[in-house]
Amino acid sequence: MSVFAKATAKRRARAAWTGVAIAGVSALLLTACASGGGSTTAPTEEPADSGDALPIAEGERALDLKFGTILPQSGTLAFLGPPEEAGVALAQQEINEASDEGVSLDVVFRDSGDTTTDIATVSVTDLLSQDVSAIIGAASSGVSFTVIDQITSAGAVQFSPANTSPDFTDYDDNGLYFRTAPSDLLQGEVLGTQIAEDGASTLGLLVLNDPYGTGLAESVTAAFEAAGGEVVAEELFNTGDSNFDAQLSAINAAKPDAVAVITFDEAKVVVPALVGSGYPGNQLYFVDGNLSDYSADFAPGLIEGAKGTLPGPKLADDFREKLLGVDPALTDFSYGPESYDATILLALAAYAANSTDGAEIAKYLRQVSGGTGDGEKVTTFADGVKLLKEGKQIDYDGASGPITLDEHGDPTEATIGIYEYGADNKYTRIN
């Protein structure tokens, strides 16, 4: 199905999202599970509050920036590491190509691992010892929760391209945590609604027991039940588990019309086992944590017709080629645009602040994204710094979309795409 719909999503206890674009769900206007019902009027985008904008000094800059990354080179999200690191590297390249504007960027790439290891803590300790202004990552919400206090208490910015747990919105982060990925209040709403619109009346859930998995499952459940469906099985497992027989048996016994697989790399084990037990592969639904190319992992046709969700707009061909120019071996591009935009925004904020201090950079991040200031639209770092040098406000719209960060560091505009698997076990966007 290929339909474009608008949606707003209210936070559980904080400010409402505005101007959120959700792709591939239904012709209905949606609200998030916390808001308790559908909307009959299109959301309006609130204008940026120019009164909150900080002044930007005119003149030349001479900034030597150093950022770090904690992106998954190993662990259950390792398939996301290459596109995310390529996004950061591409942004670094473009920032340094504009070095005549008075800014240069060094990036130190480190591994985040997953929640079964302490790699992220070791990496963060190393990066902070090198006086980085900001750390880009982690991809996993669970991993980010293990290091967010370490990063923000040191006065550095943490900027994740892929964290989607709703719990970050209200987290006490000293105003130093940001993300370019939307909360799973949105992805869950899209997925739950899509499953219902595809005709399922009962749903089974196989869920990773961490902040990402349980938060997304809660949102999927709320949306599916709001559409009249019933969740008949919800089976949890922990990172590092290798045997899923009990969970899969319980799901099969419930005989759901559809199964949402809310996992990371564990999908490579649980999906063939579930389909091998007799469950139809075309009734499975994937999420951003496991929407991957399985052509080398599954038998041909194993999941043909299965669907999944992934935040982000349709990847522009020219941006895809730029990422491939950085890493020709890329086969997956998930969160590459969000990683690129996080890096560009950090550099623009540093330029606006005329500072390499993390806390000073953080003060301008919302502003350069268009969350305040009512600035002029720009889509490249080079164009942004030209205006900033003149003391003008900017509103950066990037490869991942308009972004527009709110006071909690969350993007207020996002796109959720619907994808479908073919006989080759590769996914393509269907909206």
C-alpha cells in the first residue's frame, strides 16, 4: 500500500510533537498511543519561537573541532555500523572541504558494542580523555542509557542518530542529549496501524527485553488495539539468549494472524526457526532494529511478502552515491542520513556558538535545526556557515528530513517508511 499521511504524537508527559510526517500507513490522520485516539484535522506546524534565539556573532571563525563516535562495529546491531559511520565520515569530509570558512573537524571512531559488553563505557572513557566536544551514538537505546550520564556529566554533547526509546525525552541530561531519530511512539503507531490495515485481527509479539524493545512493543500494541485488533501473545527474551524455543512455541500456540519481530540481529535466528515451524513468512513484520538485507542469511523466498518499518525519508540517489563514495561496500543505508545530519548540526551549532565547548554547542543545536530562531533554510554545511558568518539565523534541513529539534532534543518532524521483502529476501520501500 502506498499512502502518505500526516501525524502528530503527544509525549506522555511533555510537549506535543508538531508537523510529523508518517509515510505508508493510511489515509487517516494519526495520533500517538499516549494521546488516546485519532485526529480528524490536519496538524499545524508551530512557527519557531524567535524570542528564544540566541544572538550569532558576525565574523570569521577559527575552530578546530573534535567529535567521537560510539557506533556498532560489533554486537547485535553491527549491521547498522557501516552506514552510520559512513554518514559521519561524509559529513566530516564536507565540513573540512569548507575549511576556508574557519572550521576543521577531526572524528575519532570507536565501537559501541551492545548491552552484553562494556565496550561503550570503555570507548566513551577514551573519547572523553581526548577532549571531544560531542559523541555521536550509540545506535542502541539500551547502550546509550549505559553511557549517557558519563557523557553529559563531562559536559560533552551526546547526539544519537538512531535512539528511539521514548524514555530519552524526559531524561535528566543537562540539556546535552539530542537525536535525529524519532521516538518509537511514532514507529510503533505506524507499524501497529499497518498490521491492522493489512487485515490482521490478532497479533503476536517477539520482543527484545530492553528499553528499545519493550517501548516499541508497547506502542505497537496500543496502535493495533486502537484499530480493533488483539495482541494474543507477547514473548520477551534477553540480549545474549541463544535459545528461543519457548517463546516461539508460545507464539505458535496462540495462532496470531501476524507476528511483529521486535529484535536486533537475533532475527537471523528466530525468523528461520519460526517459519520452519510452519508460521508463514509473509505474515511477519520487522522493525528498524532488524530491517536488513537477508539475502545471504535466509533461503530464497523465506520472508517474501513480509513488511517492516524504518524511520527516514526515501534515500535520495545522490546521497546514496555519496555514501557509497565513502564506503563502496555498503549494502544497507539505515540511519546513514541521520548520522550525517547529526554531525552537520553539531558543526553548525559550534560555528554559531563560536566555541568547541560541548555545553555552548548544545545551546545552539535546537536553533540551527529550526527549532527556534525562524532562520533561513539551508541544506548544506557550506551554505549554513556563510549565513552564520553574517550573524544570520539558519534552519538546517538535511538528508534525513527537516529535523527541527524541540526543547528535549527530539526531532519534531520525521518520516516512517514502510518496506516489503521480495523473493531474494531484500527489502524495498513500497511508499
